[in-house]
Amino acid sequence: MNSRIIPSTVHYKYHPGIIVIIIKLLIHIVPGLLCQVCCALLCIVQQRKVAGEVSGADREKEIVLEAERLEIRDKAPLVLAELLYDTNIITQIKQYRTLFCRVCYATS
């Protein structure tokens, strides 16, 4: 038997700026992602971010419902990542975790 303890979490030491650049490159590589409909969701979330109204169960559900109404539920995580993450991505992942979980895992 191996008596070594395996750590439950692995910490990677990537520079947060590199992660942001990779996400933004992926968004611009996917053809037609930032169409008018995606820009509509982007504007709505931008307004909520400026007002500080992105977090919270009711506000998150409204963003998810708006993505469903615009029929871009599958593209919403990329649009949200473009807007919500910047160079401080490590803390922002924790901050917006529930929003991304709602967008990615809600039932159809």
C-alpha cells in the first residue's frame, strides 16, 4: 500500500493576465460569437456590472433568463467571461462562481 497523501487540490501558478488573454482570444476565434444578440446580453451585463448588481440569486436568474430569451444560452458563458474577467481573474472566478454555474448547468 502506498502511504503517500495525495493533495485534494492542485494549485497552478499561471499569471492571471495570460488566462484573460487566452479567454479573449477564444472568444474572437469563434466565428460570429459577438453578433448583435450577444452584444445585447453584453450591454445588459455591462450595465449591471457598473451598477454593482451582478451578484445575487435574483440578479443572476435574470441574466440567465435574458440569455434564454435571446436564445444564446450556449454562448452566454463566453460573453460573460469577456465582460466580467480582467487581470484579477482569480478572485473574480470566486466572485462570479454561482452566476457561471447557473448559466452552464441550468436545465433546458
